[in-house]
Amino acid sequence: SFHPSMLLYFAIYRLFVSFPSFSLFSSVSKFIRFKFHFFLIQVLICACIVIFNVNAHPFVLSDNRHYTFYIYRKILLSNSFRGALLRVCVLPILSWIGMYSLYLDLGMRYGSIFVIFTSIALIPIGLLEPRYFIAPLILSNIMSFYNLSQNQPEFRRNSQSKLTVKMHSRSFFRWSYYMFYLFLQMQSISLAFVFLFLPFHPHAQENSTGRFMP
């Protein structure tokens, strides 16, 4: 299958799962102010990919115990105004911010190499499942933390503001690492809590109990 939306889904996943740098917001706002036409073109490309490349795998649509089942039902395949708004406006902007954050963290050269090989791994996958994003997530964060720890000149040149340069220091690297670890633990605890203490009945006519699976 040909599923380029997977790369954008990964960008959104990384944006929310990783602990973002505070400098990202100032960099994004500055890029939009001074290069709005580039921003608009790139977001439109992301919107076209998200809208016209919805690959609804039968396995996901048949099992309401998975979180991705509700992503398809409420957003990607929804005919409601809210679903259309999320699909047309919110997801393309979030995917663009995720890709921008990736290039900001890795630099243009390593970011491009990472995107090429991640695309080779993700685009042929027709099934939207977060587990496919774990390996590229870990690899991208290792590369990002390495850039922060080394404080490489190339990384500083790709930064968009003085605030970014100031915060990319060894102390900020340690702080980001600890916060990322804490953030992951909070997510794991939340998923375990939902699995253990928030069961549901998948079918009204059945007495069996279902549990949400990450």
C-alpha cells in the first residue's frame, strides 16, 4: 500500500509524545511571520495528503478496543463539521509543526536523511498503529539529545531565534532529558490506568467486558 499520511501522523505523534522545547513556539511564530507563503504552501500540501490519503484498514475499523478506531470514527472518516474541521485545518497544521520541530531538532542534513529512511519504513504500512512510530521516535530523540549535548554549530545555525541558541546548552539538555523521561512515565501510567480501571462493554447485547489497548 501507499500511505504517505503515515509520515505526517508520525510527526503529530512525535510532537505530542516527546516533550517539546519551549523555543519551538517562538521559532514557529517567527517562521510564520517572515515566511508565511512558504508556511501556507507546506500546510496545503499536508492538507492534501491527509484529506486524500485516508487508508482505513479493515482491522482497525472492526475493533473498538483500539484508540485508532476512534481516530478514524471521530476525525479521519467523520462527516460531522467537527471532524471535517480537524481533518482539514487542525491535522495539517499540527503535522507541519511536527515536521518543523523534527528539522529544528536534527538540522536540515540529518533531518532530511531521517525523513527519507522513515518514509521508506512507514509509507508502505497501511495499518495506523502507534507501535510503528516507536522506533523512529526513539531514534529521532536520541539524535536530538545528541545535538543538544554537543551544541553543534550546524544546529545553532538552523535555530530561528536567540532564545533557541541560549537554551541549547548542556544544562538544558539534562533538563529536557529528565522531562522527556517523566513525560513518558506519565503517559504509561495513564494508559495503564485506562486499561485497568476503565473497562467498557463492546456490544450492548453481550455481557463481556472490553478494555482499551494502546
